[in-house]
Amino acid sequence: MHKNLRIIALSGAIAMASAIADAIELPVKSINGHRYYYYEVKYGDTVYSLANKFGISRDDIIRHNPGAADGLRAGNTLYFPYEDFAEAGSKAIRHEVKRGETLFGLSHRYGVTPDDIVAMNPHTKNGLKSGDTILIPVSPEAIDSATQHAAAPNETPVYVPAPVETPAQEEDTKPQAPKPEPTEDPIEYPAAETTEAYVNDNTAETADDMDAEEDIQVRDASIAVLLPFALEQDTPSKHAQLYTDFYKGMLLAAEEKSKEGQPVSIRAYDSNNFAIDTIIAGASVIIAPEDAGQINALTAAVDDNEGYVLNIFNLKDESYLPSPSLVQANIPHAAMYAKAYEGMRERFGNLRPVLLHNNNGRNEKSAFIDFIREKYIADGIAPIEVKYNGTLRSSDLDILDAAEGSRYVVVPSSGTLAEFNKMSHALKAFRNDPSTASVEIFGYPDWIAFRNDALDMLRELGATIYTRVFIDPEGEEYKNLSSEFKSNYGEAPMEVVPNQAVLGYDTASMLIDNLRENGGLFTPDGGKTWLGKQSVFRLERPSEDSGFVNNALFIVTFHKDRTTQCTVI
């Protein structure tokens, strides 16, 4: 991986940027050995108007771009196999002149003479003007030269002039932004100064000399990443920056794995502008965006092909149940609650549960409280219900038996920092008073985001939590990865929970290990636990006809000596 970075506009695929990336009208792109014309949909375009414009049938457009059957949205990209439509373009390349470019330089680049360029563009005989679009005659040498100037392998834009335009039909095609489903565990985004996203200039490697067992089908290991990078915006949103951090973390893992003899091709696309056929071509696994509609569209396409869709961002989505090709990377809530209860019983045995409720506060974890109440009762252990007003006081805990040997595990009905602060001091005082019963505290994934005084209080209480992800922000693993990230990209990853750079690192590491073991194919190994720096994966298939779902959870205990005990349940 090179440390020389450049800004890349993510319009379709990250690797599309090149010396001729600003050329317009029907470029040609080479993907995995196949060439495609592509067109970015403009506001007002319809399937019918584009059929007239390109001189092809409506059925041809939909056949190669199934999503177009439901209408077009500005910013989407349509793709057409070059072999089927090679006669649609003329024999010239459109090129937008950049500052400093000369006739001699362009002639050398495209394998033609300066006179050839002037013959097609008489106004250039006295020189080139920055911003002008000129025609350059096509020759085999020209196409080869354009290919050499592309930014990355297998993503080669070659530009041809547009067919004659005919009037568009009037149709209501006002674009509507997709509405992603909210997650139950929201990420809090801190303020950031970053206004541009940087990615590495060397984004992909191939698996030409991948070793494999003789009975394993060997193919190129390929990961497609489809996320809302939104780098076409002058100031990308915090959300877009976090997705870019995720991708950068993937590249760090890919670099390390490449040194270990596990090269892999990673192709990245903007989920606001993509063609499904292009993405799934040759990909062993596709990392899907949060949007449920896009997850479903990808899964439907992949079900008919060899590969999997990995859902790592939509926590609520359960479309893996009827979709054999979908892998749900997060444990679903129902399974998570069951695992959390299992972890409680392993950690605290038969300690009697104390369920805390603030009459005047938030009790957003009531679903979990209801779940464990029923489980404890079914196991013959009656929980104690403690209700308090505003702030928990020691006297509110007088209901607990202070007899010697009495022990309890306290579970609050809120995971917010505000509610934690309202009860933590009373719990600490009760816990440190030798005249009272012994109490343990069991809490929520929200608590891993605590810092400073709240984190110190977790340690004082010896609190235990359940969580999908965990990394000690003061541990060496996080510090080392953060340092490597900053060394490669010039800035540290954004401080959020979960850390998106580490999540990308773990995800890529898990996928590359799997691709290596299976000859370039992604084959979820049911029941095998893969432990990363922040994530744990145990992918299991609930039924013969379903996809895979993660069934692993962390149980984390904080200690006064600033260490943590982290186990996988």
C-alpha cells in the first residue's frame, strides 16, 4: 500500500478516476475482462427517452439494467455490454482539455498525430484552451493508451461520443432519496473537521498465485464494497466519512493479508449510483449498505449467481431468513437477548436479579427487562423490582436483604448516560458498605461509549455488559491500529462506537481468511468462531433454506485496575 494519497470521486466505482475522468457521454469501462458502455442518468431521463436517444429498444435497457423497470433516478448509472452495442458509438474519443495540456502531449497519449487532432478540431490549430471538449480519432493505440492512464486495474473508462439526441418524453421522474431504516443502536457522531475523504491510490490486488488444495476450485478473491460514500458532495456528511473510515480499515487489513500471501481484489462503489450486474460480476462477497431495499435487490441478484451479500450495517434486517445468499453479520436482537441472559447466568450463577425502574426517567430497555424477567422466573428465580423517583438513593435499596452472604445482580431499565449517572453513585455506596449485601451490575452495549468519569465509575462498580462489538480504547491493539491508520491516511479514524475503521479492518480480515481457505470463494463456516480486534463472527445457518446469521456476543467486565475481561458467548 502506498502512502501517496489522492482524492477520488466515488461515482460508481472508486477506481474509476483517471486522466480522462471528466470526459462525457457514453464511456466504456472494462470490468473483469468485459467491456461496458455506461451512462449516468440525468434529471428528466426516462427509459423511453433513452431508448430513443441511444437507438436501442426499451427491453434492451431493462434486460441489462433490471432496476430500470421500476423507473430511473437521477445519478443512477446504466450499463450496456460493449459487444452488444459496439456499433452505437462513432470512432472518436471526447476529451476535456485540462490546464497545461498540449496537442503534442495528447497526441502522444492517444497514439495519434497533432495533425490528426487538428483535422477533427480546426479551432485547436493555434493551441488548446482549458475546459474545451475536443474529439480525438480512435485507433487501437488510442484505446490502449486510454487504458494505461486509468486509475486501477479492471476499471478502465474509454470514452466515445454520444449518439444523436432526440427529444425526451415527458414523464414524472423527480428523484426521491432512499430512506434507510433506523437502527436500534444509534451511532453518535462527534464533530469533525474533515471535509474530504481520502483513499489509497493502490486499492486492489489480485490472487494470481493463490495457493489452494487440489480439490478446491481456485478463483480470484474479490470483495465488492457498496456503501454511501457520497464524495460527490463538497462536504461529505459525517455518515459518509464514517463509511470511508470503514473502507480505509479494509485496505489496512488487505495490505497486511497481502504480505501474508493472501492477496484480494477490493472494488468499492457508491450506493447512490450503481449497477447491480457490474457489482456482482466476479465478486465472492458484496458488503451491502444499510438500506433494506438495496440489500434485498442485491440478494435477489446474487441468489442467481455464485456469491454472498454481507449485511453488516442494518441491525434490524432479517431478510437472511428466506435468502440463502445473505449473511447477517450482526446477531439479531432476539438472539442477542438470549445470549445476554446466557452470559449473565455464566457470570453470576444464581444471584438474584434486581430490576431497577426510574418512575421519572427513561426506561427504553424495557424489552430486555421483560425478557430476562421471564427467563429468571422460568428458571425458578424471582426477580426483585426496585422503583425510584428521579435519582436512586441508598434507601431505595433497603428492600434488599443485608444478611451475610446475600448477593444480587442489579439490572437497570435504561442504558443512557444520564440514567446511569442518576443511579451509579448509590450503587457504588451500597457496594462499598460492608454492612449491606453484595451487588453486581449488569448493563448494556451503550456503556462501551462511556468515557472519563462514567468509564471510571464502570470500573469502580465492576460492571458487566453484553455487546456486539468491543475494543478497549486504552488498549494496545486499538492504539497500534489507530497509529497505522494515521500513518497511512494522515489523520486518525473518527472516534465513534463502534469504531468504523476497526470494523472495516475486522470485516476484511475475516473475509480474506475465508477466501484464502476456500480457494477464492466465500463459504461461511457454520459454527466456527472468528475473533477480531473489535468484532466476533460465528456464522450459522438457522435452516437449510436460509442465509447465515452471526450468533456470537461479547460479555465484558470492567475492573478497577483499568483492565477488562472479555469473553465470547
